[in-house]
Amino acid sequence: MSEIHALLEGMQARFNPKAATGMDEVFQYDIEGVGSWQVKVADGKSTLTQGTPDDASVTLMTDPDTLHGVLTGEVDGMQAFMSGKIKASGNIMLAMRLNDLFPQA
């Protein structure tokens, strides 16, 4: 298991099903030089899949170091987005819900 996959698995462990009420969305992570993963949030559950099997609601593109910083809480995701370290396409407003869906410990 790659470090990125392990970080995304850790994010899954923090999933807050109450914040996902009524959601049916796919968050895609495209990590430079590493690969792609999708987090599907539906029916109060979150599932992680490597690759891009579903149409993404929002796609987040970044490098491994930035993703690591955001997922460990060392880097503020909004600041990384505003500085261009994270790029997004699709329903960008959904990305703002990630902190509620996967809160830091």
C-alpha cells in the first residue's frame, strides 16, 4: 500500500456520517506522479477506490507533499487551494464540505 493510499485510508477512518446526510457524491483525488483515487460518499457511507471508476462530482489535483500536509492537518486545505497548490474542477463547492465529512482528530 502506498503512503498516499494509507493517508486516504486514514481519512476514511475519520468519516462523519452525520455530515453526509443526503449526499451522493464522488470526490476524486489526482495525485501528480502517483495516481488517482475516488472517495464516494453516499447513503451515509464513504468508500475509497483506487482509480477512476465513477464520474467525479469534484476532482482535486495536487502533489503528494501537499496532500500529505492537508490530510495530516499540517497544511490548511483552503490556503493550499488559494495558493494554487490544489486545483479543483467540477463542483468546487463540494470540496468545502471535506472538513465536515472528514474532520481532523
